[in-house]
Amino acid sequence: MSPELNGNDALLMVGASEHYADLFYATRFRAPDPFVFLWTPSEKLLLASNLEIDRARDQARVDRVLPYASYERKARERGREQPNAKDVLLELLRDLGLQKLSVAAEFPLGTADFLRGEGLALEVAATPLFPQRLIKDDEEIAAIRRAMKATEAGMETAIEGIRSAEERNGELFLDGEVLSSERLRRMVHRTLMDCGCVGEHTIIAGGDQACDPHQEGFGPLQAGETIIIDIFPRDEESGYFGDQTRTVCKGKAPEPMKRLYETVLEAQQLGLDQIRPGAEGRSIHQSIQQHFVDAGYETGEKDGFMQGYFHGTGHGLGLEIHEGPSIGQRGDVLKPGNIVTMEPGLYYRGLGGVRIEDTVLVCEDGYQNMSTLPKVLEV
């Protein structure tokens, strides 16, 4: 599906697709260095360096791959002794006769100023650049299933590590050595690598650390407190992510902690039961907020820290770990083919944090849960 050009000659994108999801989506070519991509009404073009041109011609889903060196030579012929990337881009656009260009909101400002200074017209395209990214096709769904399979293998490694650990004065030891967040994270990442995925910023956070939702966790893990494990690896083959969170406690959990956990589990099921085409993310989010209020769990700042429920309920998942549609304050409406997370949580310092997350596919008649791992607090 070609982009909406609004009368412009082409969509112009410049960036490193390894870190630029829209560019990878448009080309299916992953590169660590910036390259130029043009999408006209009739074809997709990629400008590649000598280093990447053969791989681009083999892998990129475009109509033509053009050599950077040819346009570098044209720039020299025009009088540029040492042409830079902007000069080369200008020669390409002149050669193709492109004068009016759509660019993404993230387009490099310096390049935009240069091109406008040379008389080209640039217009910022609507956001999202590719709305079709939100609706996953069969290939994308299969890629996320692979990522989810690896995610669950990593989660099993983490939970089994905690389950197998022994307690010494409250601290956890595994095979005679302290079981820390860092050590368990390395164990998880090795499992993910064995499954063809890469894990970064995996969260294994216990106690009060778990009350900061994006705290990765550090130091020895403790018995008798909540440990949040949030794993979101990227499938190396496809670039798509998986995402899952479980909360566990080594040994017997105190009753207030059990009630906290059960309340979050009920909230998650409440959210899942509402997943269907036409459901509004804001409505789902508000129903979970109300569930927590009805259960007596307040949200707000206390002693300088946020407590209660202070993040969104879910997000889209794909080439980015957080993408549309949102299940939160925005009014996004779910459609068949969306893949979203459902991850309510409650966080109280001194008691602990609990978050439970599944990834689901929105279907014509409801949803399909792509997460299969059981939800158990005590291990």
C-alpha cells in the first residue's frame, strides 16, 4: 500500500532502518547506517553505498536499488570536491526530477533545511506515516508468535531460577551464589539468544524497585517480596517484538500481597474480556481504573513517589515495543489484526508492585491470547 502523497512527487525517508521502524517496514532492509529511500506513485527506490548495495539488491523489498557512488560522481562533476550525503541526495532528486517531497515528522532538520535552500519543497506527512502497520498480516503475526515463544522460554528460565533458589537470611542463592537481578537477567538473555531473539532492558525488579515500572532491577533478590519480570525481546530474523510480564514471590506471600496480586489479575481479565473490534482503548482503561478504586486501591503521590495505578493499560506491539493502538487515555479503537498488550498493575512501596501482562491478537469475534504461561504468585 503506497503512502498518501497529497500531490507531492514522492515520500523521502533518510535514516538507519535498524533503529527506524517505519523505514524498515517500507523496505524490509535492516541496516545500521543511514540510507535514502524514495517511494513515488510508481516505484520504491533505495540508494545504497558500495558496502550495502549487493545485500540491498538481494534483501530489500523495493523496485530499484541505486548506487550511491554514481550520484557522488555526479556531485563531483558539478564542482563538489568532497560531496557529503546531502550533496549526493540532491543529485539523486535532480536526476529523478523530484521537486515536491513528503517527509516524516522525524526527518533530519539539517537535511530539510539544505534541500529547501536548494529550492525543493518539503511537506511533513501525516502521523502515523504508515497506518497499515497497526494491522498485522499473517507474516507479521507469525513473526510475533516466534518472538512470544522466545519470550515465554525466557520467562520460564527466570521463574525456574527463582523457584530453584534457596533462601539465606532473606536473600536468594542459586547454586551457591547470590541470585541477583543482574545474574537472572543474564540467564534470561542467554535463553532468548538460544531462541533467536535479543533481549534488552529486561525488567527483573523486586520489592520497592518493582514499584518503579521501568526500573530494570539491581542487587540480590529477596524471598517474601514481589518480583516483577517483564521480558520484551526482538526476533532477530524479523525485527518484531514479543512482550510478557509475570509477578512472582519466592515462598509464602503475605495476605495483603496476595490480595494485591488477585486484584491485578482480576483487572487484567476484566480488560481481556473487553478486547474486540470496535472497543475503545480509553473505555477499557477507565474500567480498570474504576475496578481498582472499587477495590480500595488509591492512586496518587505519597512521600514523593507515585503509587497505585499510574500507567496505561496496554499498547500495540510490532516492529516497536510501544506502538499503536493505545489502551489508555487516547481514544484509539481496536480493529481486527491489531496486536496489543494487556498489562494493568498496582504499586505500593512497602508492599510491592504487581504487573501481569499478556499479548493478544484482536480477532473478528474477540481476541486470541498469544501468551500461554500460567499466572502464579508463589513459587
